[in-house]
Amino acid sequence: MAVPADHPGGADLREAAGDHIELRYFPFTAIVGQERLVRALLLNAVNPAVGGVLIKGPSGTGKSTAVRGLAELLPEIAVVADCPFSCSPQDPCGSCGERVASGEELPVMRRRRRIVDLPLNATEDRVSGSVDVARALETGERALEPGLLAEANRGILYVDEINLLDDHLTDVLLDAAALGVNVVEREGVSISHPARFLLVGTMNEEEGELRPQIADRIGLEVDVEALTEPEARAEIVRRREAFARDPESFRAGWDAAQRALAEQVAAAEGRLDEVGLTDRLYAAVGQLVVRSGVDSHRADITIVECAKAIAALAGRVEADAEDVLAAAELALGHRLAADPFAPAPRVEPQLLRRVLEEALEVEVTPKKAVSRAT
Ligand SMILES: [Zn+2]
């Protein structure tokens, strides 16, 4: 099969195969169904501050296909062409900053944000980079052999089966995600570089839980289920068949749709800075999070940023209560405290709506809302 399947270690095969395999990704627009997954990925493409996606579901439901397909739709960014961290010419990293200070003009290029695979069997050196200690003592940052976290800076770090990642690598990821900086320490030498990335992970809950600390670092969560509608399933098979038979002509058939969607995403990203929420919605978001039983402040930020992305993608410059609700549905599920003796908690859209309606009244008549709280 031409499309990489959901299995650990697959990323290494793709890497070894080189760039040409990238040309044969299944087009994002040709994905049948899975609207929530498609939407969550697009919202992250529009606004990186949404913070990534955790994709739950059994294998074989197209999780990886969708993530890989997203790569072709990500908006372009300006990067220092030869910087291993893809830093921004407007906000250069330490070593690029030194080059500017010494009078060098930085080479600039535009390219799409990257999706970097983190395979489960990666070594720590491969992930965070390795240090040539003897050289580091003389030259500092240039002695770093950059790893996947360097490659993922300003892009998306994709971890298939993230719940199976070993504790040590999970800690490395958490540290980098918390600071936006990757610190590599070897034999008393410490080198750091920018590592701001969106985390996109897939998991099959039957194979193990995800640590709550890492779940909280991921913006949204979607559950992917196998489609049950016979015609939709038949269409999936037909498209798979056509793609496997002749990837190039299949892709050509979807080219117009791909281009239109990429333009829509780029336009939404361009609009994002103008998108705002009315002030009372900010307070309502806080209530929504607290009354759902979620402690993390990250949930509030994710909901606000996600609501902005929803409005931007719809061509609007003001996010409304409906956008906030849709964002909350995506942002709260994986942050609910789990009871080990009960089924996994789920977000109830009806409940969220009621809480939001009440919260918005709190702004107007606080007393009434207090007496109404149940
Ligand atoms: Zn740089």
C-alpha cells in the first residue's frame, strides 16, 4: 500500500525512502468522512496557538493518512534558509543572531511548516540532538548535531501511538513543550535551541493510557471511529484502490480541491490577527472550563485560540458563542479527570451549551446566575 500505515517504526522507512515518497501522500481532500478529525487538523494549520491534536481511535481508521495529508496544506513561513532550527528572520535564534551581529546577511526562504515524525524507537540523541563535547567547549552552539526537536521547531511534531512512547522520551518532549526550548546536556556541556512545535499524537486507548501531563500539552482531542455507513465505506475502498493503482493521476484529480483548501487555510491564517472575541466571552470560557471540572489554564487558552481559528476559517473576524462551544467540545475531553473505576469521561455538548448560556448571563446579572447554578 502506498500510504504509510499506522504502525510504529514506519517513520524510519519513510525517511530512508527519501523525499519522493512524499509526493505520493493521499490527498487530504479525498478523505471520506472523519469531519471532526479533518476540522481539528485544519484549525491547527490556521492557528498554531491551538496547540496540536490528540487523535484517539483504533488503527486502520485513517489517522496517519490525515496527518500526513495535512502537510501539503500548511501555510508557508519565512525561515533562515540554512538554520537547523528554521528560525524566523524577524526573530533569529542565538547563532543566527550572532551572524547578524557580525554583519552577515541571513539567507531567507519561504516554505511550508513541516511535519516531523517522531518514531517510537528513536534514541534520545536522535530526538533532542547530540553534542560534540570537545568542539562545544570551543564553539558553543555549533557543536550541536540537531535532532528531531530542532527539525520540528515552528512545525508539527507527529508521534504515532504517543501513549506507547517510553517515559524518558515523554519527559524530553514535555520539557521542550513546556519551555519552547530544547536543552541538550552532555558531560557538563549544555546547549539549548528554540523548539516550539505543535504536538500531534495518535493513540489507541486499548493499548494504554496517556500521561495526563502530556495530554494537557495537546490542544484538542478527537475520537476517530470506523465509518458504519456502507456507501461511505465503499467509497473509501474505491479511492484507496484508485490511489494504489496510480497515485499520480489520483492526485491530479484532487489537485483543484487541494489548492482551493490550501488557499482557504492561508486566507484564514492571514485573517487571524483581526479575529477577536467579545469581552464577556472570555469570562464565559473560564466558567466553561471550571464547571467542566478541568483545572488547567491551558484549556482556556486553547478554547479562545480555537474559537478564533473557527471564525477565521469561516471567513469571519468575530468569534461568537457557537465558536466557543465548538472549540470547548474539542478542547476539554482529554483534560477531564479520569476515574480508574469508571468509563473514560466524555464531554457532553448539551451540558456545555447550558453552562455557556448560564455563564453569559452571569456577565449581565451575576446574582441570578449564582442562584441558578446547580
Ligand atoms: Zn537560526
